[in-house]
Amino acid sequence: MNPVGQPLRLKANYKWLGIFAVIGLVLFVLFQILPSTASETLEQQNTKVISKAEAQRAAEAFMQNTLHLEPDPSKDAVITYQSNSDLYGYLSREKLLNEYNKTFEKSYPYDVFRVRLAERQNEGYANIDVHMNSGKVVAFSVTPRYSNYAAAMADPNKTKRETKLKIVEGGLSLEKKEELAAPWLQQMGHDPGKLELSTKENEAGLVYTDPNRAIGRSSLQVKLTFEEGKVHSFEQTFSVPEAHAAYVEKETSKAKWLTILGYGLLTFVLGVLAIVYSALTRAHTSFKRGIFLSVFYFAVATFSTYNMLPVFQGEGVSNFGLVFMLGFQTFFNLVMAALLYFSLVGGDGLWRKAGINAWAKAKEPGYGPYVLHSMYTGYLWAFILMGVQSVIYIVLDKTIHSWSTTDATQSPYNMLYPWLLPIMAWMAGISEEAVYRLFGIPMLKKLLRSTFAACLITTLIWALGHTLYPIYPVITRPIELTVIGLLFSFIFLKHGYIAAMFSHVVFDSVLMSFSLFALGDVPDIIAGIVTIVMPAVVAYIVYLYNRNKKKEEPYVMTPHPGGLQ
């Protein structure tokens, strides 16, 4: 980083950075790209994924011809991507995905398009699950307007839930339910004579098991539920062993506490301290500096929430519920934007008080070339980090046997505008480097008198904020991101906030762009490519704007004799 008052220069050994960047890219391609294009996890997508419009047509035909219900043309269909993450996780953990994809996926997929169609006559709706490759309907549910099924299912007490569901069924006997189920079993390709009934007389619904279709400790189950004397839903999926489900539940609970206490609470403390230090160092910084980035963050965060609207609609959330959730999330985004703002101001003030220019100003001499070189450095370091991440994944797989599953809520399939997903990379790069590096490091260094301890603690707080990702054991991501975060800290300490921000943005942008490439559509592929080059475009625009701009005389500050004291 530059001393305050001196022309901006970014010193980097591009020869060695370039060599390590190439190595990082090679490792990334070998261990993360090539396996994903031909591996067991995506082999089922060798057939092109159908469009949402095709899924809707298939669902409408099934609703009319099979369910004998008429879709309401005045109401738009809601189409979302749904994934059985429990099953996928079990198969992933047991290394059974390849076998499952070859044997069962075509008939019993874990990933589907769910089409929600309004019904014209009774103003209810139908959810119809469509295979993402073949367009075949694999599951459905029919919910009348005044349904009590969802309310009964929401009861956390298992005994009470079963009692309520029996009432919702309309007093159906086990024999009557089997009679209602028989034609649907045949319609969906099952031989009732080869299925074993697992449900008893006093239990709600019906569960059949097919002993001839099994993989690992999982076997095919056909589940039917009933409402008002009719079939409410039909589902066919492979069971998840109880031991696996219990393990995931325990790990998820652990992740929630790590996120709340290790990340949420400590980040809140950092936010309060950022306000304090913004006031204490106001003579060395400006309260105007963080406004643009904070407003940009708030706008992107708010739009990202709106972009996920199909997820909430697919879950049947009411209009009031949607307004409430969007309002709450907007308030949360506002709080996080305020945290970013005070971190920028407080961090800048702490460094400048110590005589160090960690976050360059546009009016300072050499700002344009400095931003351009920060971008170059950011790209090279991002490629290095991608290689480091690849090695970490291999090590964790061989040591703690880490594995991952799907998360439909984060899928670009469930976004209004999938091609705008990577803009979140800018949100993360700007905010996280400001909170945990620009402000967190100097603040903790003042308290602990150790740069490494300051870097480690802020990195751990940041890393614990990623424990709710569907990767197990939940300690996997904190281990990975502790290493990555310490490298971000090194980049920041050596090159400053702008270079660290660019390296973070590029790192996330490249990873997110592959989510767009996986969609397979030309516009999404183009958007992914644009995403990767966008940091370079932004940096070059800043460079052009500041290249010949007349500079003001820099404010020369005498460094504090004790540095960051």
C-alpha cells in the first residue's frame, strides 16, 4: 500500500504472478471444470434441458388430459426448478450418482421443473413436476381453493399432524385409499402387484416401496396423499436413509449456530465499532467517500431479492406474504448497506491516520493507472485463488470426505433474470473486502498488536458466514475460506482495497459464470462471458475517465508515530 501524500503506485511482480496464475487456471480446469462436464454429477444433462415454456405445455396437457382439470388462462403459470437435495446429497456422499443417473434418473429425477397452474373452476391450483430433459410428468399435487392440507402439514407435532391429516382425508379407510391409488399407480407406470404397502390403517396417506428398484440403502417409494376423499398428490422418489437424514439435520443445526453466533453477532459488533471509529477518525477521512459504493450495494442487494421472486411464488406464498418478505429483506439490505458505509469510512480513517493510503481517492495523482493495475493484479490473484481452492477441495475430499448437494433457492433457473446472477459478485467483493479487510484488520490490529491475528480473526468471522451452503461436513467451507480469506488479506495488505476488491469480484464472477454456462442457452453463455470480462471493462472506464483529469494537490498527512495504535 502507498503512504498518504505520495503518488499512487501499485508494485507487483507480474512475471511471477502470471506464472502462478497460469498454474492456478490449469488446476481449476483439471479439478473443477473437466470433472463437471463429464462427471457423474451432471451426466443426466447430456440431453438438452427443455425450456420452461416446454415444461408449461407438458404440464397443461397433463392437467387437462390426465387430471381432467382446466387451467385458468387468465393467471400466469409459475415455473420453478426444484431439487430433492436430500436424495442428491445421499447419492453424492456415497459416490452413487453415476450409477443412479445411468439406471434411474430418466424415470425418477431428483431435479425437475415444477409448474404451478391455477385451476379455472374451483380456483385452486395444481403443481406438476416435469422432467427437465424429457418433459415427462413425474409427480403432481392438486390443491383446492379452501384446502386444509398445508395447515395440517405445518403442525410440528407428528401425532397431531397425523390426526389432522386423517381429518383432511375425509375419513378414508386404508382399503378405500388403495382403491383410489390403483389407477394412478398404473397411470404413472407402476405394477401394484410388485409394490409393498408400508402404511398402516391409522396412518395418513399411502407409501409403497418397490424392492426391485434400490441403490445403496435407498429404495424407490411411491407416496400418495388424500384430501376430501380424492388423491391430493402423487410422488415417486427414492428414500433417504434415516441415518443420513439425521446427520444432515445435525450438521445444518450446527451451521445455523455458527452463522448466528460466529458470523452474525460478530459482524454486528464490527458494525458498531465501524460507527465508533468513523467518528473517531473523521478528521482523517470523508463521510462522502462510502456513499456511492453503499448505494450501489443496496441497489444490487434489493434487486437480487426481487430476482428470486419465482422461488417464493412457487412455494405458494400469498401476495401479502411476498410484500412482507420483500419489505423485511429490503430493511435487512439497508442495515447491511449502512454497515458497509461505516466500514468504508472507518477503515479509510484508521489507515490514513496511520499514514497509509489503503483506499485510493480519484483525485489523487496516478489514480487511473493505479485502478488499471489493480485490475490486472486482481485477475491474476483470482486465477491463483481458483487453483488454491481446487487443491483445497481435493485435500478435504481425501481427508474429511467432504461432499455437497443441491440448493434450488440459489439456482439461476429460479431467477427472473438469470443472466444478472453474477452481479452479486460485485456486491460480495465490495462489501466483504471493506468490512473484513479495510476496516476489520486495522481495528483488530490496534487491539491485538498483531497483523496476523487481526487477519485471522476477521477471516474466521467471514468464513463462518458461509456455513449454510449445502456442503458437508459444515466445517468444510470455513476451512476452505480461512485459507482463501488469509490470501485476500495478503492481497489487501500488499496492494490495497481496490486490488483486493477486484480479485474478490473476479474470483466470484468466474465461479458464478459457470452457473450460466450450465444453462446452455446462447444468451446465458454470452452473459457468463461478459461477467468474466466486466471487471476489466469497469477498470478501463475508470482509467479513461481519470487518465487526463486534472488532479488536485494531494492532502499530505504526517504518519502517526505509532502506526495503527
